[in-house]
Amino acid sequence: MKESDINTPIEDQHVEHFAENLLDNYDEKLEKELDSSYIQDVTQKAADADAEVTRELRRAGINENIGNINAVNELLATGELMAYTRALKGKGIGNADKSGHNHADKNNSSKAAYIDSSEKLSDVLSGREKLETLYTNLEEAAGDELEEAIESSLTDTDETPVDYDTFEELRISNRQIRYISNLARKNDYRIPYVKNGKAGLINLTFLSDSSDKGKISIKMDTEAYGELSMEAKITGKDISLFVKQNSNTVHPDDRSIYKSFEELENVLKLQHGMNSVRINTVRVPDVNYVTYENSGASVPADELYRIAQSVTGVFFGK
């Protein structure tokens, strides 16, 4: 369309003049070729979507369109939320206080959605309401940023329009946040964070059988021990923890993780009153994350959140 008059910006052209030039330059054959190429590309990407991506979209109750497929596929492949990747570049959340475009309430939601310390992570994991607030703030912050980007493209504003790549990042960010927010409603959480200048995600799922019985599944990356997948089974004052560690990760001291297990055992006994703590570990080439299909069937007991807070707290700083 812009080829109709490449020497004059579209906003400076008269509508009639622009329409006449557009008609003169219209190429029906080229349009069909472009449409056909786009449809083939979209169809192929959807067909190539990993089965895990499709399964995750269905679990989250999100449409299986190309935009959502690309957004979730990137999240699963990188293990980083786009909003946090942008924050590390000095953009968006975590940087709202430096922006002249955000209002005070937008600053608050942006800052509250940004986890960049063990203290903030611990606070978020202290209960169900704190986690719900995290996702609400993420949605608000990402939505505000996308709205500002759209407003900047309007011709009657003083804003500098964002480029295509930035706009695409914001769309991906909003789609990813919608995905993790939907999962959170099923007690299946993806908790974003920044540590040592790198963005990451902690996977956390609860399955509550009763007030004193349930399961907790956690997957997280640590500098000291590599990728860990942990499943805790709690029955009253007894807890058993099964830990999978990546066998492809080389550690200076293979037994150092047992010191962390001892630390965790003390925390669980002293802070949670556990009478029995059993921890077993195995090294595997592929560290899978355990999920529970019926995790959203009941609301987890508060104690399950506090136990998850303690477990992640021991390993987050490692």
C-alpha cells in the first residue's frame, strides 16, 4: 500500500489522492501470492507446533492460533517470560519508575509484578492471594504497555511510535502472561524472576487432598546444582521429597547438594513442625516437570504454599 507514494508519509497525504494512487498501483496477482504465502506459513507453523505446546494451550483454555502457539512455544523453549526479558533491557516492568509515560498506579502494578530478589519471591509464595495479585499486576502492566504502544502509533499524539519488533514483543508478552495467568487459576503456577542478570521461571503446582494432605511439584534452575525437579508428598506431619537432578550438569562437588538437603530438613522440622522428613535424589538426563491434571479441583491448604516457600527459598539462592 505504501508503494502508492513512497515520497510522502501516509498521514500527510489527502485521502482521495492516496486512494487514487493505491488503485493505480494495486496488483491483484501479487496480493493473491502474498495471501497464499501467508496462509501456507501460518498453516505450516500450526502443523509443526510441538505436541507439548498444543497440550499446554488446551490446559490453559487458550485458542490454538498461530499467535498463541508462537508465544507459548517461545516461553517453553527459553524458560523466560518476554516481559522479564524486556525488563533486563531496561524496558517495561521493573523500569516503570524511569518512564515518563506511566501514571502512578501503573508504576505500582509494574513494580509489584517484578521479582528480582529472594525476598520478593518469598513474599509472593507466602500465600494464594499473593500469587493471584502477582498475575493481576503482570496483566495490568503488560496491558498498559501494549496500550501505550498502540496510542503512540496514532497520528494525533506526541508519542514516538514504537517499531514493529517492539510491538511484536509486547504482543507476545501479553499472550504469554494470559497463558500463565490461566494456568494459575488451576493452581499450576509459572513464577517469573530475575537473578544475577538472567530471567527464569519457577514451575509450581499443588494438589490438595485435604487440609493436612497434598502434593507439591516444583521445577527450578539453580547455579550450583543445575535444573531440579522436586515432588513433595505431605501427610500430616510427615513429608517425603523426591528430587531429580540433571545428570548432564557437571558440579565441582557432587555431594554439595546434600548440605542443602540437610538445611531443608531443618527448616521443615523447625518452621513447619514436621516429625519425619525423607529426601531421595536421583540424577537423570531429562529433568521432567510433574503436573497434576486435577490440580484445580480444590484450593490448596495454606500450609502447602508455606512449604513451597521454604523449599524454593533454600534452593533459589544456590
